[in-house]
Amino acid sequence: MTKRKKELTVVENVTILDIAAEGKAIAKHEDKVIFVPYAVPGDIVDLQLFRKKKNFAEGRVLKFHEYSKQRIDPICEHYGVCGGCKWQILPYAEQLRYKQKQVVDNLSRIGKIELSPIEPILGSDKTSFYRNKLEFTFSNKRWMTAQEINSEDKFKNMNALGFHIPGMFDKVLDIKKCWLQDDFSNEVRLFIKAFCTENDYSFFDIRNQDGLMRNLIVRTSSTGECMLIVVFFENDGDKINALMQAIADKFPNITALLYIINQKANDTITDQEVNVFKGKDHIFEQMEGLKFKIGAKSFYQTNSQQAYNLYKITREFAGLTGKELVYDLYTGTGTIANFVAKDAQKVIGIEYVPEAIEDAKINAEINKIDNCLFFAGDMKDILTQEFINTHGRPDIIITDPPRAGMHQDVIESILFAAPQKIVYVSCNPASQARDLSLMDAAYAVEKIQTVDMFPHTHHVENVVLLIKRISNE
């Protein structure tokens, strides 16, 4: 006998009260907190609860009885389905207010540390077309909207080139226009999709692991250069050459036209060979006269203008005089290391990805910087007491770890190194707060500056200056 599905609970006329971590709105019902996406404080709604725990629940909006006075119309036609840019319905000033609140909440609640006065959040001048990199996915089973499903139309072409639906690894929403990257990105994506459709190129089937077209990566830079990386699953030389030549003919302004054949089970390209079809294998970013080489696998902050502001704040917090030994942890392509080098005696950069370190060395050479040393390897394996004893105790450590924060061994090495200052740059205030609490006995928070790199999302960058406490011994 088939077990009947339990009907989901519906609660009516609930007022949205606030916004929590991860950007979800908050409501309350019978003393239980309910987390809700795509709602803003002041909305009065009916909610369907799809996940219930002891102290909280998650719900989705079934009906709006009254819209909040804060709410504005989203600019993107894909809003609410794509899963990105969830805060489009909030005025930008309100987005900034909630982001700053999120940082303060994380540092005080998770870190439980004494906070210095926090500087006003630095907003982004551009709130659309601000990204310099986007990655799209090909799929032969596109996500259908509720409107399409409820219509009587029959859809023969199920191919998509767009973004994954949140939480669904095999569902991709076909994107007509994305407001995150300039229109070159939209034009080239739509051209490639049309060419592949007209010429019967197969789109990737992630479950069966077959199909020719897999991914598309578009990178642009503040210098006006652009890179296009087409990722194929199958190695069909004739079809690959035909598509790449069509792209080259249609978009002669592409500086680096590259392709990759990735036959692995996952989409990562860090271990894949990059083939140059036309142009160079890199583009350049530029700030304050410094040039930074960006390859297909290079990490670079995705908002170029705000990256410049972020690095200026980092340099200002470091307060360099030209006499300091600086360690730049998680240096990537050496952007921060090279950016602060002229104001330091010596900079040592450490990064996990070997290709990034090679780019860092090239960047230093391009910019005629001779006081930087770079090392590749796992941070917890490289940054040891032996390493510090060999290369010297740093006066200042700048650290910009991934979202997960720093490994316990890395924190212990930092405490052993005992620099006078630590400048901690983070894209995740929650993991940053955890790490700060582990260093709180030895370091006090002196300054905090939040930078909005990602308008219309809950994501944010946060810079904290730590000063070594005076020992009572």
C-alpha cells in the first residue's frame, strides 16, 4: 500500500519581521522562528512550512496579503527562479543596512569578542553589471518554470545555457539576460546557444555523463580585455573547431579565446589542460598602475572596482612604513602582496594553487617588484614554526582565507609568529568571527570595515584589524 504524503502545514497572515544570516527573511509563529526566502520585512503572507525542527521551521510564500513599503520591483525577469540576486526587492540602502547588521551579529554572537566602533559599510558604485566573471552550464534538461508547466504548450527543445537551480545539481535555468555582467556576456552566451542549437550540438546530461557542450566561462577586466573559456565534455575536434571559429569571427574583440575538454565527473577545471584557440592565454587587470595577469584558473575578486577599495582598506589597516616583513596568507595571484609591496620591506605570499603562485611571480616581475617571495602548498603545511624561524617573524600578517576560514593549525602558527598586527579579510563573517574568537586572548579588534562586493546578495567582505595585546608577564 502506498504511503500517503503528509500535507504540509500552512500558516496564514504572518508578518515578516527581519532578515537573518544567509539573507533569508524571518517570521514567527507560535514562538517558532520561520526562515523564508524572497520576502522582506513588512510583507504579510501565507506560508507553507516544508521543514520543521524543534526551534525553527523553513517556509515558502504561498500568498502575499500585503506588500512591505520597503519592497521594490526586481529588475531581472529570472528573479525568484534563478536563485541569485535574492535581494533585488530591497532598496540598495536597505541591503547595505542589513549586511552591516549581519557582520555585527556574527562578530558579537559567534565571536563573542569586544568590538571596536564599526565603520559605515562601503557600498558599490555599480549595482548591476559589476561582475568580471560568470560561469554558465549547458544542460539537455532545462528547468521549467511553474508558468510553463501549467501551460498547455509542448516544449520540444529542452536545452539550456544558464545557472543551476539552487539545491538541484542536475537542473539548469535557461538565462535570457543576466544583469551581473556587461552585455557582452549576454551576447556571446546567446550566440553560442543559438549556434549549438542550429548545428545540433548535444548539451550535457549530468546524470548520464554525456553530451558535447558542458560549461562556458566569461571573464572581463577593467582594462577592456575579455576572456572566453568554452568547456567541452566530448572530444569532437570538428565540432569544437567549427564553434570556436564561429565565436572568433563573430566576436573579434575577445582577447583570450580558450577551450577545455573536461571528461571528469565534476566541473572543476583546476586540473585540466587549457587550449588557446585564438589570442593569449590570459587577460590583465590593473589598479594604481599595477598590472595583474589573470589566467583561466586564476582567482581574482569578481567586482574589480570594489576589489581596489578592499585592497586600499587592507593597506590602510596595515599601516606600513617601509620597514615591515609582511606575510600574505592565501595570496592567490599575489594581488594584495604586490599591492602593498612598495610600502613594505619584504612580502612573503603563500597559496595552495601552484598555477596561482606562478601568476603571482609573473605579476611581481611585470610590475618590477623585487621584494616579494611566493610559496605554493597547503597553508597548514607551509606556515609552520620551522618556516617562520627560517624566513623571519612577520611584523604584519594579512590573511584572506576561503569561506571556511582558517585551519586550526594555521591559527596556531599565526599565534606562534606573534605579529604586531593582523589584517583579516573575509568573505564569510561567520567563519571570521570563529577565528577571531580563537585569537582573542592574544589580539584585540581595533578596526572593522565592511565592503559590499556583491549587490543584491547577502554576501559581503569584511576587513578586521587586530592589534597584539600587551602581555602582563
